[in-house]
Amino acid sequence: MTFVLRYGVNHSDAEDLVQRIFVIALGRGDDSEPLNDAGHWLRAVALRVLHQHYRWRRVRRAAAWLLELTWAADHNNELTPEREASASESLEQVRGVLSRMTIKLRDALVLLDVEGMAPSEAARVLGVPRNTLRSRHRLARDEFKRLWTQRRKA
């Protein structure tokens, strides 16, 4: 569930997506090919389900975890109405930036920066060479910074 939530899916959709992931995984569990690493395989299934989810939804959502991992995590005090309004506005801005990123770049950014996966592990999950993932990660960071700056100027 946490993996799905870290992709910016809201809680109500996350439960449905997790259920869909496990239904697909159970349906493919009868394959004759033995699994070397079930965790990576399940993450790859989850990524395909998440990509499908984002393809069919026009409004892309980022969950509160992203805001908490940015500037709001530094505030240990309770949220005042003013801070809550500011946090809500910032969350909308982050949602807008993430929604404008390509799937490949968003995958690299989330898996490496948010999930904290090693590049080799994330490359296996995405099914790409390690150097390709590193390149996408660099491009994702640059793209996020560019879109964030562009949003501020608008």
C-alpha cells in the first residue's frame, strides 16, 4: 500500500489499486517460471497497474506524503489554519508539476528519491539498464526543477 501511495495515489484509489495488483499477481502465480525475487516482480506488476491508472485519469494526484517529505516535514508544530492553507496550496502546485512529468521520468524520481531504492534495484523493477535509469533520474530532477521554476514565474 505504501508503494502505491508514494506514487501520489489518494487513499481511496490506493486500496482499489492494491487489490487489483494482487488479483493480477495471483492470476499470474501459476506460471511455470520460478520467481527469483518476488518483491521485484510484484513491484513491476504494481508499476504496470499504476501506469494504467494514470493513463485513464486526467487529473493526476500527489498524496500528502510528498508535501511531508518536502518543506512541511520541518515543521514539528501543529498546523495552524494558515499553515494548512499554505500546505494545501503547495500540494496543488506539486501535483501540477508531477502531472506534467512523463511517466518514465516520474518513475525514476519516485523510485530513487522517494522510495530510496538503489539504482540497480530500481532498474530491475523498471526493466531498463542501470545507465538508462541514471540518465532518466538526472533528467527527472532537471525536469522537476524546470517545471517548479516555471510554475513560480507564472
